Amino acid sequence: MTMSWLKQLATLWYSTRLQRPELAKLFAPPLSDQWVAIDCEMTGLNPRKHHLLSVAAIHINSNTIDTGNGLHLVCRPPVMPDADTIVIHGLRCAEVENGMSYEDMLALLLPFIGNRPIVGFCPQIDTAFLNPLIKRYMGTPLPNQVIDVRRLYARKMGSSTQAPPNKSHHLSHILAHYDIPELGVHDAYNDAVMTAMAFLHLR
């Protein structure tokens, strides 16, 4: 049985677990020239003890990044982050305190994602935080294809796609390689835009 058939069977199984019929579009076959770039900010990198703080998502349509219609959603986590972590995630305490619930965030994010493949830089970290919330919300994790810009770049540079991350595969290095301006770090929306720009050079 080929991997494509396995993926189709997995998608079919996931669709039967869906608890929110209005999100059935997530399981439809995607168009060939549409993607969504996603980036998240968290209180740390361990989904077992850290929490999601914000998520940004931007549509990529063919060779165009639709920055005018993107999402940047700040969430209130169950445990407020320490003030000294602002340097890491860039969000002020007042922004987080007034953030939306995870359920309200997903009600906006999931229809925006739709059936588009997800583009991210090391997106496995982002989905590790998102999928437990999404599974509780709709009964299944995201069925979307996930594309890792870091792995695309490593493949293009002739490296093993299974190699661990290194400095030459960092997003800032990839941006410099393609003369893409850095928009500012520790901001989910800027990171999503930069990831989308890098993806257009790599796809």
C-alpha cells in the first residue's frame, strides 16, 4: 500500500471523528497553488508544561502572500507567563491578559486554514501545541499536509532531510541566502510572513 493511500485512509478516518460539521472543508483535497503560512509564540518549547500565547496565519496564493488579510490572534493561557519572558515571545502582559480563549481562537483559525497545506519553519513545534487544543475542539487533530521550510532548504542545499537543525538551516540564514529582509523576531505575524517569503523561493 503506497503512502498516498495510507494518507487517504488516515484522512478518511479523521473525518469520521469530526465533531464540528462546519469544519468538514479541512478534509477536502487542497488546490495545487494555495497554502497557509503559520507561526506560533509560546511560553516555552515543551507542550507538556508550556502554553500557546499567539498564532499568526497568512494565505499564500500562487506567487502572492496575502498579508492584507492575515490573522494574528493573541490567547490567554491557563497560566500567565512570567514578565521576564517578554524578551522571548515579545508579548506584553496586558496583551496576554486580554487575549481570547483557545476556543475562540480556533473558531477563527481553523476556517482560515481550511484545507490548505500548512507551511512553517520547524512547524512540528507549532502543531505539537496546536493539535491537542484542536483535537479537544473538533475531535481530531489537523489533517492538513505540513511543509517544513527548513527541510525544503536542507534538501535544496543537498543535506539530509533527517539531519537535526543547525545554524545553516536557521530561518535568518535562509532569509539572508535569498536576500529577504528580516521583519523583526519574536513576532508571530512577522515570522509567518518571512516563512511565506522563504517558501516562495524554495517551492
